[in-house]
Amino acid sequence: MDFLLDSGELPMLLWVVFFAAAVLSIGLGSVLSFHWLRYAMNPIAPIVAVISFAAVAFACLSVMFGVVTIAG
């Protein structure tokens, strides 16, 4: 970790982690929302689940983006 702090590579590493988390979140969110909406018996439950998943993912990614911009 000292090498990352001394060489200035930490911001690049944080950007990589941020984009990897964003791609994972979008990919999993789209797969989960498709299956939730396609195979749901009650259509309200998956809509609420998709909205809450999107809100939590957006909040986590916003915090990660804030950390990246402050560190960079």
C-alpha cells in the first residue's frame, strides 16, 4: 500500500474499482430486474425491489465516485 501512495497510482486504482463496481452493478441489476419482472406473480414486489436495488446501487456508487474525485 505504501508503494501506491508513494507512486501516485492510488487514484488510478480507485477509478478502476469504481468502474468495475459500476459495470457489475449495472449488469447484475439488469439481469435481476429482467427475471424479477418476467417471472413475478405479483408485479408490485419486483418493481419495489428494482427501485430499491437501483437506489442502493446509486448511493454506493455516488460515495465511491466522491472518494475517487477527492483522492484524485
